[in-house]
Amino acid sequence: MISFNKMDVSGYSFNGKHVLAEFYGVNFILLNDQNILTRIMRSAIQTTGATIINETSHKFNPEGVTVLFLLAESHASIHTYPSHSAAFIDIFTCGNCNPNLAISEIKKALNPTKIQSKNVVRGTSTHI
């Protein structure tokens, strides 16, 4: 059992940056390629300064891909809908990482015609 008393988290800032993005007008072939999407996400995450702990992905039949990265700083994912030319991207990081850097890199790789994005600050700077 993990104990979370003030002594365990001294100096820890209890907050994070969460980016929720929707990309539209993306090429069907890119959105349906598990290997390419995994490489794009891995490279984009690395630009944020986050530490990748694990990764997994799944190719759906007949179409669509989900790629998920477990980060020391939280998580990142992409879920694609090729027949709608769309992808939903979720990047949540704590600490000094900047999830918007990853969104910029994914945008360069997927070249969407339209983006909707929302930045959410989670938590506060108080200690547990």
C-alpha cells in the first residue's frame, strides 16, 4: 500500500496540463496505419520532455487505430476514425512537460485541415 502523507510528497506540485485535440481532414491511409501512428506519437511525446514507460496499440477491423503511451508524467493517446478523416488526441502531463509541443508535432505529421483543441489545467499548486 502506498502512503501519501505530506512527508512523502514534500515539494510536489499537484497539477498538470491536459490537451484534448480533435484533428479533421486527415488522410485515411495515415489514420489507418498502426505503425506510422505509433512512430508519430512516440516522436511527438519525446519533444515534450516526457518519459515513456510503456506503449500499446490496437488496429481495429475494418478500420481505426488506438495508440496509448503510459508516461512517467501521465499518459498520451490517439484514437482514429479513418472513414471520418478524424483523430482524437489526449495528452496529459505533470511537471515541466509541455503537451502542446506534442500536438504541434502530430499536426505536422498528420496535416489536418481543421483542428479543435482545448487546454485544461488540472489540480492546484497545493500539496496533498
